[in-house]
Amino acid sequence: MIHFLLEPLKYSFMGRGMIAAVLVGIVCAVVGTYVVLRGMAFFGDALSHAILPGIAVGYLVGGGAREPLFWWALVTAIASSLGIGAISRSTRIKEDTAIGIVFAGTFALGVVLISTVRNYSVDLTHFLFGDVLSVQSSDLILTAVFGGLVLLTIVAFYKEFMVVSFDPILATTLRLPVRLLDILLLILIAVTIVVSLQTVGVSLMVAMLVTPAATAYLLTRRLPVMMVLAALIASFSGVVGLYLSYYLSIASGAAIVLTCTTIFGIVWIWQTLRGRRRAA
């Protein structure tokens, strides 16, 4: 068993990958609690795809270098989130419709830009499906810094976010800046998605935001406990997923997401059986 656990760690890329998976798992899980509680899963999915133009522009501007991709994706994610909020607030169009418009338009623009890049299927595929094993030390620093800023912001505005999420009417009565808090939460989701991009990719990003938090939601109704449980589930899934990726030679991002989904399935079945026993 010890050999089984230590064998992958002799490779430095596995060590960096596990650190990245744990960091990303914690940030995604904590932010994901608000995504689940406020029913924003579609927003998270749309935003993860909306950053594709930024990735493509960063690739073209940087000549294939990795560093510009993060910053261009970050700018695109924040701009898309603010654009969705602006459209839904300034028109009669509902938020889900605004999300669909921005999602489709930006994703199509990303596809057009990527199609102009030679060998784009090889060079940019890992941004669609994740490539946590290629994480470098500089990537870990960016993940730690921006992930830490996200977590610190949530701690600083914990009470305000909680009131707005559970009782928007009370938040208005207390004269909280509801609109500004909503914008801040959208930006935090955008930053979280960009931070997690290399771990699970665009296509699987929404799973890391939603599945661990949804699993924790089945186990508790207390927000702090939900955040801790979600973070533990996401981190555990990241580590287990990488071991599965190593020993089964499968895609790392997909392995992490499938581990999350399996844990959710186990908890859901257990809760269902428990509920039937109580009813009997």
C-alpha cells in the first residue's frame, strides 16, 4: 500500500499536480456553495465556456506561450460576468436569457479564433479538458495567490453573502449593497473558473463548482459546515482522481470529475435509503 501511494510521487509533475488539485478543489468548493445555494450552475457553465476567446487571444498574442493565457482568460471571464449582469439588469431580458446570449456569442468567437491557429487541436485541447499534470511552479503561484484572494474576500464578506443568498428581501431591508455584492460574487466565480482552468478544463469546470458543494448540501444545512465538507470532498477527489489517472492511464481532469460524481452518487443513495427507513 505504501509503495502504491508513493510510486506516483517520485515524479515532480505528480506532486505539483496534487498540490494544484487540492488548491483548486478548496477554492471551487467554497465558491461553489454559493453557486449551488443561489441556483447559478448554468452561469458557472456558461462562464467557463465564455473564456474561450481570451484563451485564443492569449495564445495568438503570446505566440503559444502559457503565461499570457491566464491573464487574457481572467480579463475575458470578468468582462463576460459583468456583461451578463449588465444585460439582465438594464433590460427586460431575464438573467438565464442573458447568460445564453453571452455564452453562445463568446464561445462562437472563441471557436473562430482557435480555428485560425495551426495545430490548435493539439495545442489548445488541454484547456478544453484539463491537463493538471503539466502544471508548473509559476502556475501554482498564480493559483495560490488568486485562490487565496478569493477565499479572503469570501471570509471578509461572509455575513453579507449569506444574507443575500438566503434572504434577498432582508438584505434590501438592512440596506446592504445587494447589487455590488452580486457583482462581487460574479467576479469571484470568474476568477475561480480561470484559476481552475488548467486542472479540469473548460468542458468539466462546472462539475468542480457544483458537484462537491451539492454533495455537501445533502449532508448538512449549515453553511460553514457545507463549505468545509465541500472542500474536503473536492480535495479528496482531486488526489484520488490523479492516482486513478496515473494507474489507469486516463485523462486526469475527467478522473477527478468522475470521482466527485461517484462520491455524490454514494451520498445520494445513502440519503435516499436513510429517508425511506425513516418513513417506514
